Amino acid sequence: MRMSNLYLPTLKETPAEAEVPSHQLMLRAGLMRTLTAGVYTYLPLGWRVIRKVEEIVRQAMDESGAQELLMPVIHTAELWKESGRWEQFGPQMIKFQDRKGRDYCLGPTHEEVVTALVRGEIRSYKDLPLNLYQIQTKVRDEIRPRFGVMRGREFIMKDAYSFDRDYEGLDKSYRAMYDAYMKAFSGCGLEVRAVEADTGAMGGSESHEFMVLAEVGEDRIAFCDSCSYAANVEKAVAGEMGSTGSEEMKELEEVHTPGQKTIEEVTEFLGVEPARTIKSLALLADGEPVLVLIAGDDQLNEVKLANYLGANELTAVDDEDFDKYYHSTAGFIGPVGMEGVRILADLRVRDIVNGVTGANKTDYHLINVNPERDFTVEDYLDLRIVKDGDPCPKCGGRLEIKSGIEVGHIFKLGTRYSESMGATYLDENGKEQLIVMGSYGIGISRLVAAAIEQNHDEKGIIWPKVIAPYQVIILALGEDEEVVKVSEELYRELAARGVETLLDDRKERPGVKFNDADLIGIPLRITIGARSLKNNLIEARVRRTGEEMQIGLEESVERIIEILDRIE
């Protein structure tokens, strides 16, 4: 492609709305343009990258035995009501009515559609296993679109769905998808870690996320420094933490703490460590009050709590409603003497000795509080967000918390959808059985952004060769006839050898050409100028390493191909 013909509107300045490197560079390098918040048009250079990513993913899926199809983006409300997710999916789902008043939505995912498809076609165990996938646009009304295509309202996704006779078959399908995903991500030149994850609104029994480690990642991941344990913090658990003290239990005592409401205020006022306080959180779970206890130096993991309660929504109780639900006061609430309310506690609370909690009385706290002796709870369970330095639950090693970008997610759905939507088959004995399902997604457009987050510098993008829009860029400097002639000949010869080449034949200053070449991140830059041609030489520069070399004109094609072969 000649850059004089290429639609490539690069930008010198970073757009104000772009917060992270991938968003900034996708706009500056002319990969995409914003239509509205979270919705983008992909320009020719960006679309070439997306197509390459799609083909790598498609090849991995095809080799796994999955079959490609294409499902509609418009879904009927009836299907989503069958599965029970019409309301559950929440405001992220974009709903509308047609001219006859029938309810529809734009597909945020396709479990319902694909289940409806196979339930009308699969009759016998002989039809299973089956894995169907598509690469298609998804639509979700994100409350705050940000970070470019990493959290958009419209995005390109590869989603696959497996159908098996039993859970043993699901295990095999799940493992095949796990392996295919690792192959696809490696094929895109990315470093990805698989971590245990929460199943969320998708439902099911097991889930893994595939994370690209990056400073700007919205997800937080816990890794063990001694073993293979890794999990999203929504799912991660810590090993045994031990008691906060070995002293004898002391007598419960009420102390005056005027105006001291927060953990920070109370611990400073009383001179105790936060780990020895019991933080009481007043919450409504789908409208029902619950009191949740965690150690003062911990944060509540709302995902874990919601999963335990089976709640769709957790909200904090307003200050004026504390008396109504708990007969207590905001800032001074505690479990001692609390009646008529469900009380749940994190496992660490059970080990607190002579702790501190609210006294359910304005300006007063209780000290020397001991669980079981002074109050009882419905259940002790893991409810905290793990922290840097926590012990690993598998080996006791040290957990480290890092940021990551989710680029893939796989779920063991089981019979979650086949049961609610009536997807069955007949076994060898002619008995009707529920189909066992799995769901597997890769964010194609998000994967492009993740690649940039892992591969960029202050000058621009550094594409992995396999997904770069072009492999070589030729800069023809000046309008010297010999420069133009040699540039054109090299461009044609490389194209004839199957090398994807971009020829910068624009009438621009050398500085502009050099800057644009670095910005768009083509792996190998070839510079042709009148001065070097006098010695029958051209110059080569590897974008990733900055390595520069001179190449003899007569051997240029072979040398360029040789250099490309060793570029990652």
C-alpha cells in the first residue's frame, strides 16, 4: 500500500478524552475514530490489525474442532425471559420495541440464541459433542465507557458454545477451549495468564479469565510467588491468617468515643491496630437487611457476598434508615445485642481476640469483643478482598496483586440454560437428558488494545509482527529520481515475495515520515535516501529494539526477509 493513497489521519496531539496509552495511540495512529462515547469506527490500518487477530483466533478455534456460524444481533425478549436474564442482565442490556410494540434487545451475549438454535435441531446423543462459534459485534450500555475499546458500548467478540452429553464431556470441551485460547493468545504475540474467575451473571460452576498484565488494567489479579495459583480478586481467597492475639479474653467494656465513626478515627482514638477492630457493614440484599462483619483493615468483596446470598443487588443502608432496620446509629453499629437481622462474618473475624466494634449507641464503642462469646453469626465465610502479602491458599506462599486486562473468559455453564430453555437429547436408552453446556469468549477489539498496552513506548506502537498491519515500511526521502526508482522497485519486489509492505511516498519532510513510522509501529523500517544510495546502501531499523544496519542494495530483498524472520 502506498501511503499517498492510504486513509491514515494521524494526530500529533493526544485527544483529551483518551486516558490510557492504547486509547491514545489508537486515535493518534489513525486506527480508529470516535462516533460517540464507547462506539468507534475502525479505519483501514486498525481494521487490518483486527482482521489478523480474528484469523489467528479463527484458526485456533477451527483446529479445536469448533464450527463457525453467525447469529443475529437482534434478540427477542421471549428468549431472554425463558432463561430468566431479561431483568437479571440489568441496564447494560439495550432494549427496544419494534413498530408493533414487541420487545427486543441488542445482543450483549448469545447463550439464549444458541440454546434456542440447538434445542430445535439436536435429537440424539449421536449429535453430541458440538461446539459452535462466531465472530460478531456485541452491544452493552456501559454506564461509563472508558479506556477506548477496552470498555466500550460496542465491541467485536469471538463467542463459542459447547454442547455435551454429560459433565465429563464438558470437562473435555472446556480443556480444549482453554488450550485453544492459550494458543491463540500466544499466536498474537501476547503474554497472557489464565486465572480463576467468578461466573457472574453467566452462571455455571467454573470459570477462567485470560489476563494480559498491564498497568492500566481494570481487573486486579492475585498471583502466588511460589506456585501456580492465580485468580481474579473477585474470586481469590487467602490462606489461614491466624489469630490477632494470644491473650486471655477480657471483660466486655463500653467506652465513650465522641464523634469517632470511621475505622481510622476509632483506631487512633483508642490506640489499637485496625486488624483488631470489627467493621460492621449495613447492607440491603435485594431489599432485605443484612449485617456483614469484616476485620477493620479489610475491604468487603461484594461479589462473594452476593454469590452467597444469591442476591442481584447490594446497596448500602442510608444513615436515616439505620434505626428502622437495625435499631442502631450509623458509625456506631455492631453485632453485640443485634437481633432480628441476618449477620454474616468473614473468616478473619472469628480469630479476632478482644476486638473493637460499635456499641449500637451514638458516640460509644465496645472493647474486648470476642466472637461466639459476645455475639453469634449465621455463618463465617470468605468475604474479603485479598491483599498483597496474604498467604496463598494452596501452598502458603505470598500473594501478589497486579493489574490485568481481561481478553478472554470461559465458563462451565452446566445445565443452567438447557434446563430453563428445554434443550434436551435422547440417550442410548431413549431417555430424555439435559444438554450440558459451556461458553467461551474472546474480546477481539479489546485484544488489540491489550497488545498496544503491552507493546508501546514514548514514540508510539510496537506491534508484534504477527498482528502488525504491515511488516515493512519503506521511507522514500526526498524527490530524487534515483530514490523514487529504488523505492518503487523494492516495494514491488517485496510485495512479489509476499511481504506486506507500506511505501511512504508522500511529499513530506523526513522528520514527519520518521515520526509516523514510529507512531504506527511497523516492525521494520527501510530508509532510502540519496546520500546512502551513492554507496549502493539502504538503511534498516527494527522498531522494537532500535537496532540499525546498512544493507547492500543488490541483496536488499533477501536481507530484509532475513531480518524479518528474526523479529518477534
